[in-house]
Amino acid sequence: MQTSDIIHITPKDIMLAPNKELRPRFMALAHLALSSEKYREHVKFLASQGTYVILDNSVIELGESLDFEQLLEVAQDLNVDEIILPDAYKDIDRTLVLVDKALKYLRDQDAMGMFKLMAVCQGATVRDVVRCFELLNASPSIDVIGMPKMLATIHPAGRAYFERLWLHSDKDIHLLGLWYSWNELNEYEVLSQVRSMDTVLAWWQYSNGLTPKAIRPDGFTAALSAKPGSRKNAKDFEAFVNQSLLCELTGGTYERRH
């Protein structure tokens, strides 16, 4: 994984220009696509310029995943490359039911293979997470497994503890968010096996006047639906993301660590 594989989540009014070298991927938030025509048009433009677009199911923002039928309609309208299938926060059983239901709907609609599919590994305990990963990993219909940031709260070693699950997997791995700080990226043995990651952390730090070294406490997040202040614009945020300190903290190009 390289620094360009980090997808920075920003408010809908902060729209970074397409750049396949610096930002080859973009995560579109389904609830924003449904509520903002300007946001929809921006995502479509990114897709038309060759940006790899992942459609999030907005479970964190809405409290529950968008209904998959509606999610699929949004994916088709935006011409995305990948869909995050519905999941339920920390609930392995509900998540597996939602994934199975979504896969069945895709088959019924003869839409299997139209998009890459990411399934999220959920669970409230280490045992749940391991079981969920093993079941998702065994599914030939799943292309990517998303490892959510809340896994940092389940084991004393944080989300990096679960790295052992994917070291020998043939699935792509995506890290869904960062719970506390960029330092988590230094805890992985082979971070090069992670395809990509999305996070609002850089925007949270920037919008609060903090440096990339800042640690986000529990309960603090960024309001993505609110308009940013006049001082907070895409050009300044891009400069913040590209500053040497952030590149240093995120390791530049990630290679195998010994």
C-alpha cells in the first residue's frame, strides 16, 4: 500500500479534482449521493476520468446500511467500480444475513459481476471477527474484505491483531477508517498486503487546526454533511495532506517490515 492508496473522506462541499496518480480511488457515500445532485455529478465526473470509485453503504452515517436495492440503483447511476455490501455494526449474524441477501438479489437481477463486491468483517468479540472473516473469505462472490476501524477496540493489540487472518488470503483487503491516529499503520507486519484504506482522520485534524500527529479521542468525528467554514477549502486541505509530516507518518511507500 502506498500513500496514494489512502482515500481521504471529506465533506461533500470539499471536492478534490481527479488525479489518478495521487488519488486513484474515491469513496462515494451513498447517503450524500441521494441527497446532493452536486455530489452525484462530482462522483460521475471522477468515474468518467478513470478514478476507481467505491460506493459505501453509509451504515456509520445512517445507523444502518442503505437498503441494497437502493444501493444498487445508486451504484448503477454513478457508474462505480465497487460496492460495499450492507453490514450491521458489530453484529456478525445480521451482517452475514445482509450479505447473503445482497448476493441473492444480484443473482436474481443477473447483475453478478457488474461490480466488485466488498463485504465487511463484523463482530463483537475476537471469536466473532475470526468466524466472520473465515466465512467471507470462503465466498467466491466476495472480492474484497473490509476490516472496520472498530476492531481497534476489540483486542488489546488493536486492529493489527487481525492481520494474521488476511496474510494468506487471496482477497483484497481494505481498512475501513482509522480509530485513533496514523500510528496504527506502523503496527502491521506486512502492510503491503493491504490494498487500500479510507479515513476522515486527515480532514478531522485539518478542520480542527491540528497537526497529523494529533490523536482523535473517542466520540469525536467530522460532520461530513455540514458546509465547511470559509477558511477550509480543497486547495488548503490538499496542501495539508501532502505536507511532509503526514507523508512521514504514513510511511510514504509501504513495504514489508522486518
